[in-house]
Amino acid sequence: MDTWHIFLGSILFAIPLILLLRGRKGGRLRVPPGPPSLPVLGSVVWLNNSLADVEPLLRRLFSRYGPIVSLRVGSRLSIFVADRRLAHAALVERGATLADRPALPSLKLLGENNNTITRASYGPVWRLLRRNLVSETLHPSRVRLFAPARSWCLALVKVAPL
């Protein structure tokens, strides 16, 4: 009788879980084809040796799935493009559409407001930060102004043992 209760409990637990997962798949965006992935590891299990050997893996996947392949590395989705015409269309013709980065939930927990040039969304804030960086920090007169500080830091690095 105890086995029957365990079986019934697992069925009652599995049915809502399956319905929940099936409902989530309908709202997802379509992604290019790629190998199946495990929930925590992603597609990294397809690597034979290490993450440094990703090029032979990509060559096999391009021959199997076509010129655009999606891989999951952990929870992150990465899309690889093999054809230069498709890469040009994605990066040049539709560059503004693909220029933004996904928001990281961990940064929201830490209180990061995405107002740095490396984390800002592509838009007016990012353009303002970039304009400020180029005109105030990377301008040739500013670079010459901070040359003594840079040489001092380089001297410290050369002297300090690791």
C-alpha cells in the first residue's frame, strides 16, 4: 500500500509540473536549431575535451544544423553564425535590433542600475555615456595629460613581484 501512495503522489506532482513547463514553451521566442541541452549544464556536454575546443564542435554543428546554430552555456543562450552574408545582415543591416544585451538578474539583486557604459542598454543613455567617454577620457589631449600617471603605474607593475 505504501508503494501505491508514493506512485500516486509522484503522478500528482508530475502532472502540474509538466503542464507548467509545457505552458512556458509556448511563449518563448524561436531560436535557431542546435543540439539539445541539459537544464543546468546547457550544451557544454557536447564538448569532448574542454571549452577551448569549441571550434571543432561548431564545425560539426554547422554541418549538421546549418549556418546559424544556438548553444546553451549554462543558462545563457549563444548564437553562432557561420555565413558572412548572414553575419553582415545581422550586425550591419539589423545592428540596432541586436545591439542590446540581456539584463542580468544578479545585477538587479546587487542594486546595479545599468548606468555604466559596459552595462547600459543600447539607446539614449548608452549614446550619452559613449559620447562622454570619447570626448572627455579618450580625447588625445586627455590621454597626453594622464601619460605620467600611466607610466608611473607601468613602473609599479614592472617592479612589483607576483
